[in-house]
Amino acid sequence: MTFIKQLTCRECGRAYEVAPLHVCEWCFGPLEASYDYDAIAASVTREKIAQGPSSIWRYADLLPADRGSAVDLGAGFTPLVRAERLAGALGLGEVWIKNDTLNPTNSFKDRVVAVGLSKALEFGFKTAACASTGNLANSVAAHATRAGMKSYVFIPSNLESGKVIATAIYGGNVVAVDGNYDDVNRLCAELAGTYPWAFVNVNLRPYYAEGSKTLAFETAEQLGWRFPDHVVVPMASGSQLTKIRKGFEELAKVGLIDEEPDVRVSGAQALGCSPIAAAFLSGSDTIKPVKPSTIAKSLAIGNPADGYFALDVVRNSGGGMAAVTDDEIIDGMKLLARTEGIFTETAGGVTIATLKKLAEDGVIRPDECVVAYITGHGLKTLEALTGTVGPTATIAPTIDAFTSAFDIDEE
């Protein structure tokens, strides 16, 4: 069973039935899932969670879809890695990497899609769809196949080839649109009103977005049921950041952790698409849409739907934001790989570069327990590294050639 009781407008507070709706008809504010927290508190325990599956569905009591009808490829419960070498390189103390590169389609999007399409099946949808910068397309195509649903995924035509191939392989319909993500998203908003399809990030968005809460649930559980002091989250629409904060709050609300979640939340964006960070850094409440120009294409949303809410979370929690250059993104990818052996896509490079910048600026302190969210695998964005990494040396197949190329210290 599920403990969702209604959808609630995040702007005016009006309540709506649990249905495939996403916008308030009164103020056009976004709708969000609301729960019966007293009932959840009476049902959920740490022991019950520990006995559940090693996936997001161990937290089924806190999700809006029924686990019994779940579309499950095994998303979630990814490693939380103590990053001592990275911490040393940045002059920090306790740093952890939440490694979501190990999800079924190698990004955190498997969490949100598993929840969104599970709810779509409950509503009786036969076709899954989405607007995507790549990772979501991969995940929707895979989960739709698993669920026996048709799929239509819409992507910018200049998307990285690896992400296109990793979507098309599942046999659904891949539609490349001449335009950026915001153009794709506008088209999908129109299509959602034309066809009876489950657009996970349009008409199913209130349910789909709840999957990101599981990053907070897992972080706290893997830390021994305690909250971190500080988290660094990459931002595209801003939704993931707001849901991670909501997840920490819910753990306290239902009694799984007996303290208030005093977690500082910081946001990471690429300079070439940083409307949320620009507003934060300028002290403005206005998020001005931009035309994306960055190698971090999975974060290239120029008009972020949840930007204002992300801005509010970061400010109220005492966190910070940074906007990092493409060169800093590549350096961040390399730094994580050579210190911790984790190969991240460009979005993870944004996170690590922001972690570094905020540490240098004193926003992140050496005495804090810090968690950085790495949301996708580096094999998805190999093009970004072209010409920046390669063989250490090219030699003839002889020992003499090797010894000439390398000065080996036998000690």
C-alpha cells in the first residue's frame, strides 16, 4: 500500500486528488505529493527497512507508488564511499561520495523513473514518455521495456552519442529535436495535452520527483542513521536538490532519526548554464532563463522549473552555490577519478569542482561531514574528455623502449 493522501500546490496550498496532474488550476503552481505521516510513523521502522530489498523500494512507505506494482530494475542503494584521498586533496575532513553511477542505467534517473512509471501503471497508462538531456531518456527507455510499455523519448539533436545509443538500444522511439532542452520540454508539454501518455517529467512529475528523496534516505541509513552536516548537489531543474532536503525532513518527521535535519545544502551548476547559481550569487530572487552553453549537457536546463525552490532551500539551510567553468568541470572529473577511482560524467565534474570551490571559499568547513552526489557515469560523456587524457607513452614492444620512456624507481 502507499500512504500518499493528496497532491498539494507548492504555491497556494490547494489540495488535489491523487491523479496524473502536475499544475494547480488556480495559480499554476507545481503540485507535490503529500503523505499521511502519522500512518507512516506507525508502519515504518529501521528494522523493517533493513529487511527490505537492496533498492529504493526498501523505503516504499515513504514513496507515492505501491511496491507491489513497482517497475523494478534494481535502482538505488548505491555505495556511499568514504573519500579520504579526495578530502585530503581539498583540505577537508569527512567527505563521502554517493556513487549513483552504479544504478541500472548508470545514473540517478533510475530512482525517479522507477517511481514515476510504477505510478503510471497504477493509473493505467500504456505509453511512457519524457523530455530529456540524456540520462532520463536512457532510464525511461529501459524501465518502459521492463514494464511492457511503449516509449517515446524526446532529446536535443546535439546530445552525446553515447547517451543516444544507450537509449535506442532498448527498442523504443527516440525523437531528436532540433533545439535545446527547453525547446524539447515545451514540445513535450504540448504533447502531454494531446496524447494519453505518461510523461514522467510533465503530467507524472509530482510522483516521479519523489524518487530523488531516496538519495537522502540512503545517505542517512548508510551513515548509521545520522544526518550529514553538508551536502553538495548538482542542479539542472533544481528538483533533485529540493527532494533531497525533503527526504531528510521526512526521516525526522516519521521518527526514523530523533533529531532535526540541520543539513546545509549547497548547489552546483556549470557556468554555461547557471541561472539558479547566478541568482544566488547576486542576491537576487529572480531566476533569469539562459541559453545553455556547457559540456555538462545533463545539467543544461536554461529555464529551471524548480529553480526558485532550490534557491530557497540553499538559502534557508545556510548552504552555498558555485558556477564552474568547463575546464573546472574536466578537472573535477579527473580529480575524482585519480583520488577515488570513480569515473563520473560531466555533471559529477560540476559537483566536485563546486565542492573544491566552496571548500576554498570556506563555505564548506573541514569539521563538517560532507556528502557529494555523483549522479552519472563518465562513459556517458566521453566526448568531453577528448584530447585531455590518453596514453602516457607510445612505445615499441621492447623492454629497452619501455625503460627509455619511464624512469622507474625500483624502491
